[in-house]
Amino acid sequence: MVSSLSELASQITDLTSRVEDLTAAVTRLEARTTRLEGAEPAELVCGAPPRMQPLPEPEAESAGSQGFASLLALTGQVCLILGGAFFLRSLTDAGDLPRNAGVALGLAYAFLWSLVAWRTRASLPATFYALASVLITYPLIWESTTAFGILSPPMAAGSLLIAGILHVDVAWARSLKAVAWIAALAALGTAFGLMAATQALAWFTALFLAFGAGTLWLTYGRRWHALRWPAALAADLAVLVLAVIAAWPGGPPPGYQAITPRLGVGLALGLVVIYLGSFAARMLQQRRTLNAFEVIQSALVLLIGFGGSLRVALVSGTGAGLLGTGVLIAGLGCYATAFPFAADREDLRANFSFFTSLAVVFLLLGGPIVLPLPAFTLAAGAVGLASLLLGLRLRRTLLLLQSAVFLLATVLASGLLSWAATAFLATSARVIKAPSAIGLAALGCVTAAHILLVTRRPAEPLGWRLRLPSLLMGALSVLGVGAGCIWAGLRIVGARGVDPGQLAAFRTGVLSAAAIALAALARPWPTSELTWLVFPLLGLSVVKFLAEDLSVGRPLTLFPAFMVFGTALILAPRLLKAKRPSLPPDPVRPHS
């Protein structure tokens, strides 16, 4: 009994020691785990309870998973939005909604989602809501116009304009460039389709012009420069189609009778005014040079807008007054735009050259349309002299060249050139008439221009671009004065009694005297380019003497002809060799 109790006690003692060993092992394991988790082991040694550690957070989802889920969710929302649109369509088809009410509700529903996109701050949801609105709006406008006949062409054009403005405004407000591109292409494509389907060219051409102007100024603000190309090309194409139909031989084809010549001219000029006016205003505002788009679009605008309006006016015989007035206003506007750049820095002078050249084209083309020919001749001469004075004052060679163009137009419009040719080439003295007052005014303009170029020009050295206008004006002056001398001499002796031999001798005398007089200018007027004409005049006199004088002359007429011609051959070269006075140096040189 005693042995059994002692054995039981030893077993209990052994069990107790094992429990203690197990407790110590668990304590060491817990201390090690706590140390790994950042706890202080001393806390366990001292018997302090271990600090509670936060439970580990669940692993975050990857960004790619969240983005894909967002795309799926937004796609589902777009499907629900489109489902609502088809629900309205089903009610309309079933007759539960009148067609007019159904179309109005459909457009309101589409515009509602544009407003939702405008109020949405996040870019991705705003993009999906705006695209849903685009997908509803433009097919609905197309079908309501072509299939249902609910929207008339003016209403369809107005709806497209409102929709385009709304969608682009949403894109602007949320910086959604992709939405702007999709909305613009959708609006332009729908407009072209409706223009072809309804044959309402005028309404949709006006829409393209408005959309082009809005897109142009929108891209200036947001710098979405590529977006203005499709809008501008669409406007160009629409005006080209309208001009072709308006200028159709025999009148517009069937279905296009609503297009009048005045309407065609007005819309074509509208293209010119919108784009050139916008370019001018922008350059004056920003003080910058023309870019590639502005140069290319300006050329297209001149070719299509102005060329189309001119074609319509010429074919129809109407609208010329509107065309001429518009062109003159455009020319004056180009001058007003150009002169702020006249004294600007070097990199902006290209703007001055561009707009003054446009002004010359517009004024010379529009002037004869609006003004009677005598009035245009005087106006062109006045503008030429004013351009010459400004060119000399501003040291701008381009203005001098443009003044030569205006003065040449003055000579051609006045008939001075044809009258002078008759005086030198006519076979009978009776056909040489008196010069007209307009011709004498043109002669006075070119003579005054040459005198100004010689007396007020900068000192040597001079480039050919400055001497060319002076030479042209001087040559025209010599031609006109020579023809006037022939007419005056014939009037003194009596043209009815002058035979061909006498006329030939008289012309030889005028040419010889002109050569001697021009050579004599070498000393008092050394800067005049008229001295360059001496040897050409002598050569022309030789050809003329052999071809005319020897063939129609008589001994009585050949005697004075030989005398004056020989005198010119002797004196003219000697006068050219005379010593010329030196000119004081002038450090100012003309700008190119």
C-alpha cells in the first residue's frame, strides 16, 4: 500500500516537471514571436503582457483590376443610357408618343447626358457620358430629317449647331480632347450627309462657316490646333460645292433652284471674311507670325471663296456690286492689319508683307467691279503714289514694288499704253488720236513716281528690287511723252497731209531726240535709271530705221531721218561718258 502511494507520488512529480518544461518552451516561443513582430522581449521577461498588434490588412486590389472594373461599369452605364433612348424610340414607333414629341424627348434625353458629363468631375465617367450623348444625338437628327421628315433643313442645321456647341463645350470644360474630336467629326459628317440628302446647300454651308469659325477660336484658347483642320476643310468644300451649283450653266440644276447668285456670292465672301478676319485679329492680338495652317487656309480661302464668288458673279451677271464691295472692304482691312507690323521686329515683318500683298490683290480685283473705269484709274494712281511715299518713308522695298503694280494698272486701265503703241506703230497719221484726259493723268502719275524715286531714294548701293520700279516708271514716262510728241508734231503740221515717209521720219526724230535727252541726264541726274534706256533706244531706232524708213521713205524724208539718227549715234554715247558728280554717302539702307 505504501509502495503504491510512493509510486503514485513520483509519477505526479514527473508529470509536474514535464508541464513546467512545456510551459517554459511555450514562453520562449512566444517571446521569439513577439520579438519578430517588434515587441520588446523584456516585457515578457518581466511578466508584462505583450502589446496588442493590429491585424494585418487584406491585400489591396491591383490598379489594373480596378481600372478594368471601372471600364466595365461605365460600359454598362452607357448600355443602360442607350437602352433608355431605344425605349423612347419604341414608344414613338408604337404610337404611344407622337413623333414630334418623341424626337423632342430624344434630343432632350441626349442633351441631358451632356449636362451630366459637364457636371461630372472625373474625366473617365465624363467621357463615357458625353460619348453616350453623341451616339444618341446625331443619328437621331439624321433620322428625324431624312426618315421622319420632322426636322426641316433649317431646323436640322440649327440642331446640329446646338449639339456641336454643347458637346464641344463639355469637352472644353473637362479637357476631353477625344470627345471634342469625335463630336466634331460626327457633326461634320452628319451635316455633309444631310446637305446631300436634302439639297439645302445654303443652310448647311452657313452651318459649316459658323462651325469653322467657332472651332478656330476654340483651338486658339485650348491649343487643340489639329482640330481646326477638318472644320476649315469642310467649310472650304461646302463653299466650293455651293459656288459650282450657283454658277451652273443655264441656272442651278433641278432641286437647287433656291440657290441664288447673290446667296452664293455672299456665302463665298463670308468664308473669306471669317478666316482672314480671324487671322488678322489673332495676329494683332498676339503679335506673332503666320503659321502653316493660316498660310494654307488663306490660299484656299482666296481660291475658293473669292474665286468662287467671282465665278458666280461673272456667270450670272448679278451680285457683282456685293462682290466688289466685299472685296474692297477686305482690301482695306488687310491694309489696316498690315501697318501695325510695318515698324515691328524682324520676325514679324512677314505679316506686313503677307497682308499688304493681299490688299493689292483685293483692291485691284474689286476696284474695277465697283468703280467706273476712269474713277478706278485715278484711284489706282493715287494709291500707287501713296504706297510709293510710304515705302520711301518706311524704307520698305515691298511697298515700292506694290506701288509699281498699282501704277502699271493705272496705265493699262487708262488706255495710255495702247494709245502710245498706236502712235509709234500706226501706218497712217490719221489714226493717231488725241490722248484722253485719263491717259494724261496716268502719264502724270508714272512721271511723278519716277521723279520721287530718283530724288527721295536712299543713296547707293541699291538693290534691283528698288531700281526695278524706278526703271518701269521711267520707261512708261518716256513712252508716253514720246507718243505725245508724235501726236503734237502731227497736229502742228496737219496729220491729213502727212504721208508714211514723213511719219516714219518724224518717229525717227522723236526716238533720236529721246536717246540724246536721256543720255544728257547722266550728268545732272545720275541716279536715274533712264540712262539705262539710251542704248536700247538706239538699237530700237536702228531696227525701226531699217524696217520702216528705208522701205517707205523718200529722199526728202530720208535726209532729215539720216541726220537726226546719225546725230543721236554720235552724241548719246559721248554724253553718257561725261563725268558724273559723286553722291554723298547715306548710311540708311532700305529694308527688304
